[in-house]
Amino acid sequence: MSGNPIEYTVSGLTRQGDGGLGGIRQVGDSVPMVLCTEAAFIPPLADFKAKVDAYHAAEAAAKNARAELRHAVAAGRAFAANLVDVFKPLLGRTWSVSWKQLGYIQPSLAVPRTHDEMREVLRASTSYLTAHTAAEVASRNVTAAIASELYTAMTDATNNVKSCSADTKRKRQELDAAMKALQDMMRALIAELSLKLSPTDPRWRAFGLNAPGCRAVPPQVLHLTVSDQGAGMLWLQWDPSARAERYQVEMLVLPEETEFTRVDTVSESNAVLSDLAPGASVQLRVLAVNDGGSGVPSEEVQTTVPVALAA
């Protein structure tokens, strides 16, 4: 006997939602669906996918913001090191209260460790060098203009990181709400199908779901890798899948073909494909299979069939 647990990962729920909508479109009229119609199913699925995209975009923006801040900090550190070298002959080689006018508040001439300390050095240096232009050393990039530019860049980058972090958190909350809505819709779909289909009805498969009265299909094949085995030969390996009795290897030749075709069936979690056209560009995937059916195909791997064995 097999069940249909609701997915709790983005990729898993996306796959489950797509399967549900596909089933509604393919066999919904024959069930027939009353509550979970296409019109009812599409909005939560579309909203979920939109929220996923928005969250990923927010994550990318936050990553870029952190990179910009690291760049600004590195530039600030370089300026601070030059500043100390330039002013040691004037203010002393060890820290004293005189260094406070350049932003070195702590009793140390080490490069500031925190962002707040770094910004204070840049702010104070801007003020000091603006008032004492004769102390500027352009050849060492120790000028009021450079200090001001670095201060502005670091301040802006810091604020951008905070803003992106808040936006990412907000987008995650919106994604969680959309995920719950789609999960609820999937529960409603399974409940309606349970009332209208027998536990062994093959139409369960059209929805990407297990037939409750049949053995559960294996999970998706993971970590497929492909390597050269010689001219016209490829070696495939993947992680064993629970409940799998055999594995089906499928291939698509680019750009001639548009659909995958089965090229081998094996009982172990590896396979050798031979007699392939050397130099051909191919996509490969693997499905785990048992008497309950086939699981979700593995992620596709694209490669070029070797012309000769790699040295």
C-alpha cells in the first residue's frame, strides 16, 4: 500500500503541483473533478511559482549586496592601512589620543575590524583631510575625496545589505504562505480523488500520485554522473533508490530528437552505454522502476560522446 504525502520542499511541491494540474487537464473530465478544477487549481500553483521566483531574485540581490559590501570593506581596509603609514611620522608610530582625529578611537593602529569602526575612520579622515589639505598624499591615495568616496560606498553598501536582507525575509514569508496554500490545494485534490477513484485506479498516476492500493513507486534517482568510457561509450552512475527493482536509462540526441527514448534497463545503480555516435551531444536521465510504476526521472545530464578514450 502506498500513500501520497504532501511535499514540503520547493522543488518537490513544484513537481507535485505540476503533476496535479497535469492530471486535472488530462483525465479530470473523466473523474470528474468538481472542487479541484483547473480554474481552482491554477491560481495557488501560479502564485506559488511567482513567489518562488521572487524569493530567488531577492536571494540573488542579497548575495550581490554582500559582495558589494565586501568590496567596499576591502577598499576601506586598504585606505586605512595607507593612512596609518602616511601619518605615523606626524602622529607617532604607536597610538595616542592624536589618532582620534583620524577616527582611530580604540587604542590601536590596527586596521579596523568592525564595519562601524571602519566607517568612523573614513568619516573622520574625510573631515581631517578636508581641513588639512597639505596632509593629503595623492600618490598613496590618501585624500579627502577618496576617503569620502569610500565612506559613501561603504555606507550605501551596508544599507543595501540591510534592505536586501529585510526584503529576502519578507519574500520568504510570502513564499511560505503561498506554499501552504498550494499544499492545502494538493490535500483537497487527494481527498477528492479518494472519493471518486478506487485505490488501484491507474488514473492516480496521471496526477503524479501513487495509487493508494498499489505499491509505492521509487523516489527520484539522485546524483546521476556521466563519464567517458572510451570511443562511443559512456559510464553512468547514480545513488540507489529505495523500492527500485530496476532502472531505465533514457537518452535524447541533440538537436535531432525532441523526446527521450529508453536505451537500457539495468538492475544495478550503474550502466555502460556503447555503440554511441562519437562526438554526438546527448542528454541522459534515469528512472527507478518497480511493479508499482516508475519514479520521477533524474535530473538530466548533458554531455558529448567521446571520440577517443580521454588521456
